[in-house]
Amino acid sequence: MNIPVPEFSMVLLIGASGSGKSTFAAKHFKPTEVLSSDWSRAAISDDANDQAVTKDAFELLHFIAAKRLSAMKLTVVDATNVQPESRKSLIELARAHDALPVAIVFDLPERVCQERNRARPDRDFGPHVVRQQTQQLRRSLRSLQREGLRYVWTLSSVEEVDAATVTRQRLWTDKRDVHGPFDIIGDIHGCYDELSQLLERLGYEIEARQDGGRTIVVTPPPGRQAVFLGDLVDRGPNTADVLRLVMGMVGSGKAICVPGNHEAKLSRKLKGKDVQLTHGLAQTIEQLERETPEFRDAVAKFVDGLISHFVLDAGKLVVAHGGMKSEYAGRASGRVREFALYGDTTGETDEFGLPVRLNWAAEYRGHATVVYGHTPVREAEWLNNTINIDTGCVFGGALTALRYPERELVSVPAAHTYYEPARPFLPQEEHAPRLTAQQTHDELLDLEDVLGKRIVATRLAGRVTIREENASAALEAMSRFAVDPRWLVYLPPTMSPSETSRLPGLLEHPAEAFGYYRGRGVARVVCEEKHMGSRAIVVACRDADASERRFGIRTESAGIVYTRTGRPFFNDAALQDTLLDRVRRAADAGGIWDELKTDWVVLDCELMPWSLKARELIQQQYAPVGAAARTALAEELAALEARQGPELAGLAEKRRAQLVDIEAFSAVYRRYTWDVQGVGDIRLAPFHLLASQNRVHSAEMHSWHLERLGRLAAADSEVIVATPSVEVDLADPESEARAVEWWSGLTERGGEGMVIKPMEFVARWKNGLVQPALKVRGREYLRLIYGPDYAQPLHLERLRERGLSTKRSLAMREFALGLEGLERFVHEEPLRRVHECVFAVLALESEPVDPRL
């Protein structure tokens, strides 16, 4: 006998002690799939036959079984299970997890079980136990399916047990091996003409034939497959041809179809059940009565055989008529089917007599994309990786398809209003942009989406782990200080310095950065001047409408400037608005809006002067250090020179050198400090054009970014500063030498230094990413980082032992997270998904890394 076992089910092995259940389980199932009452007793008391712990053992078995069923794992219960009450609790457990409860019964002769138990010293209970179990089993045989066991297989002899095989069967909902691409079509409701137009627009060829009966043959574009979301019938003018087309496509393997609630009702009617002819069913019955009995029989068989929902494309796509919770997807039960047909309802009706529906999509947190229909909407909208594509064709709206995986929507308008909707859904006249469903939902954020240990999947660096304590620190910063979270779509990564230089008097030099990239297969790099300011992210929208349309925030400033930790950059709102207006006008003059076909951009910038954001730091740290050191050293040097003893000459010389160092230290921060009275005193230096409408610009070379941002500077040279750069061929020593000379000139004139990047925005080597950027800072600037006298030989040698591995790992992870967040944003994923990355970057900033790096 072959026993087909559903891949996801709870299998009860039923039989008396000694009937061979455990041997059978070991032969046909994985050890991890089998939960044994004997093992549970042993796990608690170290004795598999300790009946005193039976109650606790079964509690343990039920607990583990529940965890396995939650994870959609096949679960085999190896216990006698001969009593109805013991089976009842397990069947209820299976139902609670929407798993199929099935049974394999070992109805062997009592004498066989007795003989086997006598041969086992651990089974020293009397023969009455097996006799009683056998009797209980025989009394149960006829009632097993009535108890709720979906399938029951009975083995009645030792030979049958030995010869039996077990095969795994996928659930009917499981089509993970079907990958598409798909064209998913919403509720049709008998609108055949619109369906034909939509399919043709999608590239399908349709041919109607009259060869002994009407048939409709559809040829899809190569490799594509249609998916119909149900509600094919009722209300519309031509249900018969809609069914004819869909049935033909499904029958030939060119389409997949799930049932809608209207098919479920039609199925009951065609089976002769007493069904009210409401909500358009009367039209369908009238249209089908004009068809042949053979066609009606085929329709009845088709709608009765439709599966509630399907899981497709390796689990990345779920299609259902009314929707699907993540915890229901792929499972099989009446509750799951009900949800697939009707969505989530309260059981109440509204003033239109329609069910009151719960917005299950607002709480959806699954990784699979869920495409559904059922409730007509004015336009298809993404919400938490779900989309409702029922745009109410039969009610005068449109028939909509979603191309997957392209996520492209294609619609054709309804030719007529075929049926008046009970509840209005079409748009009224509006003058202002309307918030999308996702933007409306994004006004409320859930702590559970950012708290605790998290593992964030990124396109560039795989999984990035965020520790719980770091996540808490990020939440504290965000909740107290951050800008409106709807603006917060990106935080920049930290940047590692180059390896330590061995050149006299230098800690950093471009040669080490060039060597790093050359050793990792990078052919060309770009060296960009490192402006000494504060990192600023600028989100600039073309106008207030664009701000509301894309970010869900209506504000006349139409943008935001925030720091690398997500805080507002400006305390003066008027100053920020003026700066954003200058950026907006420069983008217009530079042709950025039109070239990128966008009405918003995200820019990565340096904003100067440094004192604009670091005034408190300068006043409380750098300036006091300089003033105190100058005063103390000058007085001490004066005292030493007054004594003029040979034994004090060395000390006096040391103090003179320290005084020179402290003067140099003070000169550094003064270069980056000036008063700001208005926007004309600000300098904004953008260096990355990170994202615009539908695009993250990480596929573009750095030269592409600098050229377009240079246009902004050309349009407003007073406020916007172009970032000077030099390209370097790493196979050409002369090219490197020119870049080193350029760096030397920058740093000697008081500049901070330069940033060296691979020409490609994202560069890879072997199995991983290459550092996206390395900073090479000048000798004088590093006094601010390491102290006024860091360049003294003794200190310099100690600093050359600094370790960079942790900093570089951090830079790589933050780079991947930042771009991942932007990718999610431009693909209109929920803000919680974007914030998962933004919070992760901020959380990583609390990792223990030498801040001087």
C-alpha cells in the first residue's frame, strides 16, 4: 500500500503497544518529524516508561507539535492514540494551526502485539493493557473520519506494514515551483469585452472559434501565464464567454484561477442548493440557461474544483480573491478558505447592507506579496506588500492586471456601468493630491517593527544583524530627536580611513588607499575633495504637491534637511526653507527634474560652515583646549626661559614645540568657522544624487553624480558648491602621482583632505563588497581628531597601530543598509520596511568603535 501524506499535516499513528508504530515512523519519517510519547517521558524523567509523568510528557509533546505546526512542518505523533479523547486534543491542535489531521492505523492482531511486548524487557506491563488498547482501537475504526481526521489509512497485517510506502504530497495550494512571470487579473464579473481588451494589451492573442460549439483560444506571450482572482461571474453582460475563456486557459495550462465568493455561491446553486438569486446571480443563471447542458456541467465541475488560494514563485507570491494573512498562506482549512473568499469581516453589515470589513492588509507583515480583489477600489494601491486590484469594472471603473514580478499595473476602462454599486467607490472631484493607502497607514508606526534583535536582509551584503541593545539606543534617539519619520528614508554610512601610512610625519596618505583598491581589482577611482562641514541629507521636492504625493507631507518647504543621525539640521525653519528653495531652483535650472523625470530628489551633502552644527562642540571642547593650552604653555615657557639653566633647555624646547602645535590646532578649527546671518553664508556641497522617482542611482558611476550635481552648483554658485575631483587610473603611476600632488595642495591650503572611491558606486571583489569610500585626511586636520601634538614621533608610532577591521565592517554594513532602505522606498514598500534599514544604521552607530577613525 502506498500512503500519500500531505507535506504539511499532523499524522497520528494509531495502534496498540507493540503494533510497530515506532519502527514504521523511523523507517518513513525524519527523526525530527516524529514526536513520541516515550521520548517525551524520557525527556522529563530519564525513563521512557515512567507513567507517573505521562501528563507532563503529553503537555511537552503538544507544545513541540504546536511549534512545528506554526512553522508549517510535518508533525508525526507516535503514541497509542486509541482513545477518542487523546485524538481529540491532537485534532484540535491541527485545526488551530490549519493543518490537515490524518491517521495511519495499525490494526494488527492482538497476539502479534503481545508477542512483541514479551520480547521487550521495558514492556513488563500485563497482557490486559494491550488487550484493552486493541479493543479501544476496534471500537474507534468506524468513527475516525467523523472525528475530523481528513484521511485514514489502515494497515491490518505485519506484511502490509512491511510493504507500505509513504510518499509526500504537496498541498493543493502549494505552487511554489511555478515561477511565472504572471499577469494577475482582478474581478471580471462577466465583462468579457474589457477582459479581451486587457489581455490583448498584455500581449495575449485571442481567437474565437465556432467549430461544433463556441470555443475561445488564447495564446499568451512566451513564458507568461495569466492568474485570475475569481469573481468571474455575475452582474456583467457576458459571463458565459468569460467562463469559456478562463476555463480554456486553465485547462490548457495557460492560466491559474482561484475562486471568488460569487463562484462559491454559483457552485452551490448548480449543485441544487437553496441559494438566493441576489448580487447578480440571477443574470448568470439566465445567461447559462442559454448554453448547452454540457457547458453548464463543465462550469459546475470547474467552479467546484477551484482551490482557495495559491502560493507561487518559491513562496514570494500569494494570490487569493479576498486576501490572505501571512499565517494562513499555504495552509488548508475551512477558516483559510473562508478568509481567501471574503477577507476579514466583523460579521456586521453597514448602511449599504454590505459586510463590514477589517483592514487586514494594514497589519500584514509577511514577506510574500499578496495580490487580491473582492472589494472594489478606485485605483490599485500597494499597502504593506499587498495590493487590491479589483478596480470595479462592472461598476463603471476599470479592469486591472498586475504584471509580476515587474509590479506594473495595466488597466482598461469599463465601457459601461453594468451594475450600480451598493457602496460608492469611484473618485469624486479633487483638487489636492490624495494620500495613498500606504502613506495613510504610515502615519502610525509600530514599536514591534524596530525593537529587539533584528536580522535585516539587504541586496548588497546579505543579512545584517542588529543587537537588541543597539536597537534600543536607536529608538531612543529617533523617538526624541528625529524629523517626521515620513522624511526619514536614508541615513548615510560611516567611512573608514585608509591604512596607516609609514611615511615620515604622516598618519594617512593616498598611496595606501590606491593600493587597497588596486589589490581588489578596481581599475579606476575618483578622488573627491572632502569638505569640512557636517553631513546633511537633503530631500527636495519640486513643490508642495510633490511633497504630499510622494512623502505624504504637505508643507510649503517641500523638503527637509537632516543630519546623519536623522535630526533636523536647522533650528531656523525660515533658513531651511530658503536653502531648499535655492536647491529646487538650481535643479530646475540644471534640468534635473526633467532629465530624471522626477519631482523629488534625495541628496547626500556636506553643509558648511562646520560651526553651523558644531558650534557647541567648538565652544565647549576645541576652543577651551586651545585657550587653556596656550595660556599654560606660554606661562610655563616664560618661566623656563627666565631661569635659563642648561638642565631646563630640553624642557623649554619641548614646550616651544607644544606651543607651535597648539597654535596649529587652533588654526585648523578656525578655518571651518564663520558666522551665518543668512542663506548667503551657507555652503552646500552635494556629492551623491542618491535617489529620484522610481530609481536609486547606485548603478551610475560617480562621474555621473558629480556631473549632475555640478549643474546645481553652476546654477547657484553662491550657495551650492561643486565638489572638485580627480580621476585616477590605478595602472598608471603618473596618474596616481598627480592625485597625490593634488591632495598635498588641498591639505597644505588648510583643506581636510579627500575621499577616494571606486568609479563604480557599488564595487565588488571575490565574494563581497569593496569599501565604498576611504577618507585620506591631511596632517594638519588630524590634529582635531588625535590632539594637537599627535604628529610627534612617539605619538605617531603608537597611532600607527590603530586597527581598522571593525570600522570597515561597520562601514560596509551601513552602506548596504542605507541603499537597501532607499531601494525599498523607491519601490514603494511600507515605511516600516524602510525604517528597518534606517533604524539599523543608527543602531550600528552605537557599536564600540574608536570614534577617531
